[in-house]
Amino acid sequence: MARKLTFSIFRYNPNKPGDKPRMQEYTFEEFEGLTMFVALNKIREEMDPTLMFDFVCRAAICGSCAMMINGRPRLACKTMTRNLPSRITVLPLPVFKLIGDLSVDTGTWFRNLQIKTESWIHTNKKFDPNALEVRMDNKTAEEIYEPERCVECGCCVATCVTANIREDFIGATGINRVSRFMMDPRDERSDAEYYEVVGNEDGAFGCVGLMACADLCPMEIPLQTQLAYARRKMAAAGLKLQFAGVKIS
């Protein structure tokens, strides 16, 4: 006999005058292969068309369906209900601006992050559209591939103590992004230039080391390794600048 599932879902539309935050329950029988993504679509299509949440790919590639499921940030499309108790509480991700119900604005946050961390290749080489692609050795390419697997879902940001306290902290995803460019031989920035970007409490030195980001990353990216790499390089850069007579505040 199939289990009866009860979904207690956060409801609030900040753009609707008079609307107030509340929890609303929906109940139906579980069926084989049910994911949280399918469950939410069933609720919206058959029970309540006003329910707001985000999705695009259904394949853990876009990161749009991230939300708090039973107190843990997860991707709805990767979360099977059979691994959860019969009562499931669903909330929007913290830190990000609430659009409505389970939908949050991660796009603006990540766009600002890309600008703040200058997440693009910095080089003085003139681009030649007719030139052959620059070859890269396999070892370096594999090292860069690890941080590149980030789908910008925001789960690591939502679970980060510092990000929940300080809005300027770039979080594990930001540090992961910067470390990717530090590894890239095509990027010509010096460690001192990187220090100007992330060598502060908003960057590599703002993490308090709880490592919930690494534990809860749905893509299982080694965020702890990326943080250690970036922090080690920034600490060395800071010491060099200090010994060179540049005051480090």
C-alpha cells in the first residue's frame, strides 16, 4: 500500500497586498519514482495553480529548483520522496530575495557575484578568431573541470552561516569560482591582483569553516579543497605584500 504524503509548503507572495507568510498543506499518495519536482508539479497542476516555484531542466543542470526540504537545501529534481519521511516541509532558500512561495531570485545574486569576482579570463593577448584553440594539458583541464561543475543552485550559499549573516560574503560558490580562474593558465592575473578581489573577509577569509557547503552541495564539488586552495594562495600573497611594504588592513 502506497504511503500518504503530506507536504507542508511555505506560501507568501510579497507582491500581493495583504498576503501573509503561512504554511499550507497538500496530501496525496506516493507513487514509484516520485521526486520533489514531480510532486510540486502535481500540486500545481491538480490542486493549486497559484503555487510558485522554479524549474527548467529536470536534470540537475540548471540549479533552478533548489529549495529547503526538511531543513536541508536540495535540488527538487534530485530528491526522491522515498528517502524522506511521510511529512515533508518545504521552504524557499534563505539569503536570496524572495519572489514568491518557493521561488527566489538567485539570478541577480549570481550576476553580482560574477562582477564582484571578475569571473572572466584576464589577458593582454589580442584575440585572433582565426587562430587554433590553445591546447591545455589533461591534468590542468581536469582540475579546472571540478569547480566548473557548479550549477549555481545556491544550496551552498543558503547553508552558509556567514552568508546568512553578511550579505557581502561571496560564499563557497564565489570562492570556488575564483579558484577556477587561479588554476587557468590563460588567466594572467597575479596573486596580488587576486588578493584585491578575494583577499578579505568578504572572500577567502570570511569562511568560519563549518563546511556545510561541502556536505550539502548537490553536485558533490570538493568545495573544501577549493577554499583551502584559494585561502592558501591569498595568505601567501598577503604576506608578500606585507613584506613588500604594502599595509594589509
